[in-house]
Amino acid sequence: MAVMVTTEILRQTQIGYDALFAKIEAELKRAPGFLVHYSHRLADGWRHVEVWETNETANTFFENNILPLLPAGRKPLRTFQDLHLCVVKPSKGRSSK
């Protein structure tokens, strides 16, 4: 069952988010179980939402690729929601970034 992972990072800026995403974008696109990623600004931080095939594939990617890049003491709030249905239109090789 697909899972939606919502991550909120207080005091994150767009510059900080973009810098981190640039480091992991290629690996994210190749990650087993990855389906979609999007992000937006919050009043006091940044939120990104991803859809993965399973909790396990989402957590493995986070632990191996995101946690090592986070500053000491920075702990994003992550929530998981099982999805009933997930439809993703195939990409034509372009990023919406």
C-alpha cells in the first residue's frame, strides 16, 4: 500500500531546502519505492510531501540519505498516512522544480 510522508522542518528556508534537495535529487529519483515529491513554504519553515510504495522504503531513504545531511540537533517532524489510491502521471523527463 502506498504511503504519504509529510515532513515539516521549522526555521528551514527555501535556500536551505534547495541546497539539501540538490544533494539528494538524483538519488531520490532512483530510490526503490519512490513515487513523487513536492514541497512548499510554511509560515515558519518548510514542508515536503512524498509518496512511497511502503513505509520501509521511505524510512530507508531518509535514514541513509537525509539524516546524514541534517545539521546537529535538527529533527524534522515526519508523519505517515497510508493511502487508499495513488495515481501518478508519467513524466516526460522534465522536473517541475
